[in-house]
Amino acid sequence: MQYIDLMKIKFEKVLKKEAPVILAIESSCDETAASVIAGEKILSDVVASQIDIHKRFGGVVPEIASRNHAVTIPNIVEEAMSKAGKTLEEIDLIAVTYGAGLQGALLIGVSFAKALSYAAQIPLVAINHIRGHIAVNYLIYPEIEFPYLCLVVSGGNSAIIYVKNHTEFEILGETQDDACGECFDKVARVLGLPYPGGPEIEKIAQKGNANIVFPSPAYDSTSINFSFSGLKTAVINYIHKNKQNAKEVNVNDVAASFQEVVFSGIVENLTKCYKIKKVNGIVLSGGVASNLALREKIREAFEKENVKVYYPPLKYCTDNAVMIAGETYALIKNRSISIEDLDLDVNANLDLGELRINEKA
Ligand code: KG4
């Protein structure tokens, strides 16, 4: 029997299982990650971060990221299986991130997943990374009710999304230029802080005063979009101007002022969204959502409105494979997923709204 025909038969059985065992693989940027879940139960979560490798370049170098994924991925998958106490015979489904992200980095995960699927004869599915950031919350907080607002703030995305259900989304506002995390990283670099800049800025901001005025990323009171590039330029200009005038720059104050204007802008736009769409909950996701000052600001703004705010544990804010497994399980429950053949390709610019339904499989 042809590979794909056998996979179709196996996949139909997986869809009927109460708690399918899913092996998820993520390699879209600089984290090589694998996880095994059984239904809603997280059995393992392994992440190999390349941060130390990219630190000296001040950001992720795509070619170096791909090469390191290629070296690391077999061990990471093996470790995830062993920590979960599962053999390949016990895995029902392989799920892999196919976009959005760095083309070469994605290719390593997708190629590995295809090879493993073929060799072990396990059905393969392709998962959208941004949806994974949202869906990890379903494993942690099964009580989340639709519809809700999701704030996605990461190194590649900044958006406020009205989530109607597992497969229907409406982007209410999004960045018109840089992503929020990207802005943190760039500002950190001009402040002389290492990559990734977000946690470093958070640390020194605690020692500073928010006494410098920078332009808000919620730049237009009539829209819900963000712009981070003007803010980034304003911070760079502030530092250069002071240096030219031989004035000392208090980096703690710059970090505190920058963080304050970013988070006030986010809360301002979230508040606008909440006025338009009265939802029961707000869900946070993405690397910047691990910032405790942002969490506090959102809590302050929405607790009085009796809106339930869901904060993913810090380790699930940044890239991991549990989020890919979580999205897979959510799609299985909704019967909104199809298997892939071995011609699966990556899509570096995949949109949040794109759900991969493979017509051929
Ligand atoms: O979600 P993530 O790991 O990668 C993407 O999918 O993009 O997010 C990484 C981004 C980086 O830009 C990093 O600086 C930022 O999240 N970040 C933070 C914090 N921790 C990570 N930004 C602000 N405060 C933090 N504590």
C-alpha cells in the first residue's frame, strides 16, 4: 500500500481516539523543541535554545540557526520521547511547525518530521506557529471560553485578535511595521544590552524611573493598530543626541520609560478592543507576554471590569513545542485538520488566518 493511503487509514483512527499521543516538533526560529502530549496531558517538553550562540551577533543569524537545528533535532526528539516514556510505536501523530518563521529553520523541522513520518509510518500534520502561541493556553486553562481577545506579542508578531472559536479569528489591530519583541531587542542593542533584549530591559527598568517622554506605539487614537518603528527611532535619537552633547544617559530610566510607553499603548488598544467586543476573557501569548510589568498593567486595567485574564506560564510564552501539540489537539477535537503528504513545504510568511487543509491528502 502507498504511504499516503496507509496514513489516511491511520489518521481516521487517530481522529476517533479520546487522548491521541502527539509528537510535536518546532524549529521556526532559534529554539529547537519537541514535546509529546496525550490528549490534554503534557508528557514532555524539551527546548534547546540557541540564544548563547546568537548573542554575540546581537540577533538571530538565520543560516546559523538552521545549521544548529540540523545538529540538535534528532537528540531533542529522542529526549522528548524518552521523557514521555513513549516509543515510536506508541506515537499516533507527528505535528510540525511549517510557518511562519525563518525559511531555513522551518525546513529542518519539516524535513525531519517528513522523514520520521515516512520511516515510522506515522501520519503527519502541519501546524501554524502563531496559532500555536494562542493554543498553548487551552492545555493550561481548559476553562477558557470563546469568544475572547488574544494579545500576541512576540519577536515576529504584535496583534490583538478576536478569537471566535478554534478556527475563526478577526485581527482587530496589528503592527504596521516592527513587532513588539523586535523593538525590545533593537532598543536593548542600542542600550548595550545582550540579545534577547526583552528580559534585559525588564530587569533594568525596575531600577529606573519612567521620566522620559517617548512616542506611544498606539499612535492613532482612531485606530487599534500599533507602530513600533517610530518609538525605536525616538529612543535611538535620544541616546545619540545625549552622547553628542556629552550628557550621560541613564539607561535604567530609558528602559523604564520605553517599557512604560509600550505597555500603556498595548493596554490602550486592548481597552479599545474590549469596548468593541465585550468578551469574557483576555488571553496573553508570545515572548513579550512573559514580562511581569506588562502582566501587572493588564491585570490593573481589566480586573476592575471583571474580565478574566489568562497568563501562560513563562516557559510557554516563548517558543516551545507544547504549543504546537496544543494547537494540533484543538484542531483534532474540532475536526479541522488534515494529514500531509511528503510534498509538504514550509511557508515563512504564513498568516494567522491560514488553516492548512491539504486537498490532496
Ligand atoms: O515568542 P518568542 O519566543 O518568539 C517568536 O515567536 O517571535 O518571542 C521572543 C521575543 C524576543 O523579541 C524577546 O526579546 C521578547 O520576546 N521577550 C520579552 C521578554 N521575554 C522575551 N520582551 C519583553 N519582556 C520580557 N520579559
